Amino acid sequence: MFWLKKVVSFWLMPLPLCLALLALSSVLAFLRRKSPFWRAPLLAATLVLFFFANSAVSTWLLRPLEQRYAAIGEMDGRAPTVLASCVFVVVLGGGHSDTDLLSATNKLAPSSLERIVEGVRILRVLPSAQLIVSGPAAPGNPTHASVLSHAAESLGVAPGRILQIDTARDTEEEAAAVRRMVGNAPVALVTSAGHMPRAAALFRHAGVTAVPCPTDYGARDEPSFNPTRQKWDAESLERSTRAVHERLGLLWLTLRGLN
């Protein structure tokens, strides 16, 4: 089920879907040269790319997800009331590069770097809390959890305050692993703002008392529509991909009765 979910969701992302439609159009054009049916997938691919690569559309798709939970603002050295009881700070994994010559912070994907920085920021106002980092390994390489751990250490966190989860493959498994590790203790949950609605639902279902601490915002543009700032670019396509991925994930949770 895990790999089936990954494969299906991959081909429903905007760019792979667009490429699949273009491939279908080419095959139909080659096999049925006199048939007009090849034009339908070509038109669909064009519309998919035109729609999802637009800055206004991508922001419109992602912003509602990112605004579901409020960010933790400036803390001036003191934990806000909502965080004061947290015994753990949980930072969910987001990927890294296995290039040996790079430092741990430089190995991290942009989303992972923003997550660990936010986790460390919160940990500094919770002197008794421990940091939990998560992420498995590609075969023959260090775990993502270990890279996050080394990055946290380089940002000033003592090694004795860091716990690792290195077998969880997705957010659902991370939530279950955190539950086994912390029991009923409240945690500060750090992940990308667009991912937070799904993560919060899964942690709630696992029985973890989690305070959402979103970071890694993608829809930072002005909320009002400005026709002079509309553009089509790879950044907008990536933002749309994040939004589609999370909305499909929320739909899957709803179908399973977990959301």
C-alpha cells in the first residue's frame, strides 16, 4: 500500500501528469495519424501546465493550507503559553543530499533546513525539552534523522538533547513512532506550513498531544490579486505541486476517516 500510494500520487502531480498526457498524445498521433483524438491529451497537457505554473493559481492553492494553523511568532527568550508545557520538539523530515563534502546544514533540502531552524528556535525557549528528528536512509547512506541531528548540533543543540527516529517512512509512521516515544507528553510539532494540516490530523489520530508550529511558507505573496505581478515560472509549478500533494493526502485521510 505504501509504494502504491507513492506511485499513484507521483503521477497525479502537475509535471508528471503533463508529461504523461504529452506522451499519450504522441502515441495516439503516431498510431492514428488521421484521427483527431491525439489533440485532446495535448490540449489537456497545455492547460495543466498553464494553470499550475501560474503564480496566482499556485498561491491560491497553497495559502489556505498554510493559514490553517498560526505560526509561532517572536518569543523574546520566553516560551509563549501555548508552548510552555511541551516536553519535546518534533521536527519532521524533509529530505537531504548525500554529498559528502557538504556540511549537515548544506546537505538539507530547503524545507528540511527551515524545519530544523524553527525547531532549534523553539527548543531554545524550552530548556528542559528534547528535540526529536525523523527520517530514514537511502541504502548505504546516513539516515535523514542523523543529518538533521548533526545540523541541530551545528546550530548549538547539545547532542544529549536529541532523539532520532530513523525507520518511519512517512508522516503516519512518524506519528506512530512519536507516540511510542513520548506517550502522553505534549510536543511542539514542526513541519512545513502546507503540510501541517495533514501532519496535525495524523498526530491527533495517533494520540499525540501536538502544538502545531508551522514553518517553510511557500505562499508569501501579497493576498490580494495584482494583475501586474502574474507570471508563469518553475517556482509557481513547484508551489502548485506542494499544494496538490497535500490536498491529495488530506483527501486520502478523509476517505480513511482519519481527518
